[in-house]
Amino acid sequence: MCGILAVLGCSDDSQAKRVRVLELSRRLRHRGPDWSGLHQFGGNYLSHQRLAIIDPASGDQPLYNEDKSIVVTVNGEIYNHEQLRKSLANHKFRTGSDCEVIAHLYEEHGENFIDMLDGVFSFVLLDKRDNSFIVARDAIGVTSLYIGWGLDGSVWISSEMKGLNDDCEHFEAFPPGHLYSSKEHGFKRWYNPVWFSESIPSTPFNPLALRKAFENAVIKRLMTDVPFGVLLSGGLDSSLVASVTARHLAGTKAAEQWGTQLHSFCVGLEGSPDLKAGKEVADYLGTVHHEFHFTVQDGIDAIEDVIYHIETYDVTTIRASTPMFLMSRKIKSLGVKMVISGEGSDELFGGYLYFHKAPNKEEFHQETCRKVKALHQYDCLRANKATSAWGLEVRVPFLDKEFINVAMSIDPEWKMIKRDQGRIEKWVLRKAFDDEENPYLPKHILYRQKEQFSDGVGYSWIDGLKAHAAQHVTDKMMQNAARIYPHNTPTTKEGYYYRMIFERFFPQNSARLTVPGGPSVACSTAKAIEWDAQWSNNLDPSGRAALGVHASAYEHATVPASLSAGKSAAEMNKKRGMSRRLLKFLP
């Protein structure tokens, strides 16, 4: 993913201001280390930090139309750019960049072209003919984007908060699926799918239609001019991504350039569930598998860097971002610039373990809608920023617009977890890829229980984080938490510890307001806590907090506070392994 920064309608067009914009843009260089560009038109500045994935030779930004009256800076990938180019046959293209179509589509359709784009994107477009501009963000918020306002009336846009937080009077996350128009001085939603109303769908489950939609989503994401791979934890979602990629790689342009041997990557503590399962799937698929180990101490040492890059104090996001952050650095060191990952599946299909307690199909579906709408604050933010910290791009086929339409149109009765009928979480997705004649995955992987990323890398990772936080946050500090942090008051020492670090990097009130809050169990929304009375006494985002559901649920709903962060995962898992094996998968 690239980094974009724009200052629009600024009252200062001096050289000093240009230097300041360049300085702020450099804060985003980790996102795009391949090239930098800046276009200035009066008090308008459009800058770009490029990660070259498509057309590395000539696709530098900002991009223009034929006479350079339209300027655009883009972070994203437009997967249908070749089809769109054909519809723009009367236009002359300067580069092979997939994003150049945006300038020409605007010439043809004005602001009403956003829904024509099949891909993920954040962009700023300046029309120099009337000094107007538009800003847009993709449907779900796979790409990160912020908007701010200066005291002089200027509008600021940045891929990350750190690009504008010091220079804006107020800033906030740019809402996904929206367009901001200078002519209308406000936002309007361009993404309006049927499921957004949260009405209950009635389309019967069609396994082949679901399978085909996902395969198409993966295939279009094989568009690349650089080396790539897949993230493979051995869970259902990443394993399906890897299986479909391996199956369809041959014959693509990517295979012609880089060969048909797929590379896969996994991270975990020594002895973690993900490492074992990831290797098993890699061996089954025949990928070139790269396994990265880290210790609890490695992760703790990286926490400050992680919070600086992902720009949140949300506990579950930080827990999961840290292993991904460490793994991304290793992947980039191998010369890989793009990976395909499995984010989004749990939200679409009710894959989190707390969905076992959904009382009916209506509440089940409405919770999936709430989860998908909030993805930009959680898993999309994590995946985008943890990888972009090292100039690595992540692509997420489960969040393909067309696939979302298919998945969210299924009657939720089919998604409900019904153990008496052999249906576990994400049963419809598992069933869609349960092919006896030409299997995508081994059965026990296809039906492996859900592990959240922060759990799957090794259970002692979370326990070690809690123990570390307990050493740095006292009971007395917690007693004053509501006075020190009245907004989204941290309720645990771990949360307090992250909040202290976040506030040091981002002290503005606008910054703390960009982070969601409220109670959660096993990644639920606040509404879903009502499904089980005992959950309100065990509010933790780990999947193991789903008492009576997860096979390795927290014993007695507590976590030992005396765990040493220096102990290896193997030691900790061995000590607790016997008790976990005795736990039953309770109804």
C-alpha cells in the first residue's frame, strides 16, 4: 500500500509550506519506499509515497489526465482497470498504472464513477479547472484514510493519522464507502449495498455459487508485477486463500513473471497452534513455506513501534498486530512486496466463537452486519498498517465487493451454528469447499476450530502481555483511570499500558476519538454481550473468553498474573497443555 497526503484550499502557497508538506509526507514513507511525488497548484498540495506493485517503471504518482488539468494521488489497487481502459478508448494514458483510470473516469462521469471501481482505494482528485476536489475511500475501508481541517479553512487528507495530527485543529477517520466533495462541503455515501440496511436475506445457500465467487475474488488479486505470497496460519480462512491461489496461479501473468511455485508465510511462538497447522497445510499444497518464530519478549519489545504504526489503543488489535508486524518485516526482507490474507471471513459468516450463542437468525445476521461495518476500525486497520509499516501490501479477497454481496445475501439460517446437525462456525464456507473428488484442504483443516490470530500464534503471547502490563501499571493507577482517561476508560492494566503509549505518540483529543470503545467478549460488539449473561463478567477480546465454547477456554475465567514474559511458549504451553486437553467442548 502507498501513502498519500494532501492539503487542499490552504491559504499558504509559500516554499516554506511546500517544505512542511514534504516533511509530513515523509512520515508515510514506510508505506511507499519506492518513490515520492508532490504536485502543487496554488494552495493545493497532493503528495505520494509509492509502493510499486503494478507498472513499477512508469507508474509514479501523482497521476494526470491528458492535459494535466486533473491530478490524482491514490493508494490502492483497481483490479478491473484493464476493462475500464477499454471503455475509455478515446483517452490517452500516460502510464500502465491501474490507478490512472480514476482521472479519466472523472472526466467522463464527474463524481459519479466511484462504484465502477472494483478494488480497494483511497484517493484525492484535484480538478484544476475550477479548483474543486473529491476524496473517496473504498467500500469497507481496506485502505486506511484520515481527514482533518485546518484553522485557515484547509482540508487535509492522509493515509495515516501521523501525517496530519500535528497540523489540524480537528481530524477523524474518513468513513469507508464515502465520497467527500468540495462542491458540497461534506460527505455522501457512494456504497449502498442491499445488506447495509440489515434486513434479513432469504436467498438459499448455494455452495457452488459461494465457492465460485471466492475463487474469482482470489484470482483478480493475482494482478501483480512484483513477487508475492500468501499468509498461512493453518486456520480455515488463510488455508482457503492459499489453496485457491495455488490452484489458479498457473496461467496468470504473475506466474509468467515469477513462476508457479507459491510462497507461504506463517508466524508464531515456538510450539504454537498456527505453526503446526500452517506447515501441515503448506505441505499438503506444496508451497515454499517460510516459518518465522518470535518470543514473547520480542513482541513486548515491539509494542511501542506497533502502536505508533497502527495508531490505536484497542487491545485486541494490538495483540494481533504485533505478530503480523514482526512477520511483515521478515517477509519484506525476502524481497516479497505483496501478500494475500484471510481477513473478513469471520465477520461475513459469524466465525467468532461467540456466535455460538446467537439466539436467532435475525440477531445473527444483524451482528454480522455490524461487524463488517466496523472492520475498518479493527482487522482492516491491523492488516493494512502492520504490513505497510515495512512497505508490504496485503490483499483481502474475502472483502471483495462481489463476494460480500453473495455472502451477505445468504439466508442466515444456513450460517447459524447447530451442533446437533453437525454445523460449526462458518459451516457454509466449509461446505462450499468440501470437495470429495478434488479436495481443497484436508478434512481436519477444513473443519478446524476458529483461532483468533492473537491466540493462534501461541496462547502464552496474550498471557505474557498481561503479565508485562501488570508490572508497569499499578492498582493505584487503575483507581484513577477514569480521571486520567475519561474517554474509553481502560478497564484492564493491559489496556491502560497501551493507552499510555498511544497518548504519548498521539496526544490530541481527535486522536483518541478515532479509536472505538465499549465492552467486548471474544471480539463481539457490545450488543452481542446480551446473548450470554456470564460474558458480562469476563470481558476479554481473546477467543478463549468465549466460555463454554472454545476448547481451550480460560480456566475459571482467569489468567495467571505471574507469568514471566521471558519464559518460552513451549514451557508455558507444556505446563498448561494437560489441563487444556481435559477441557470439553461444552454445548
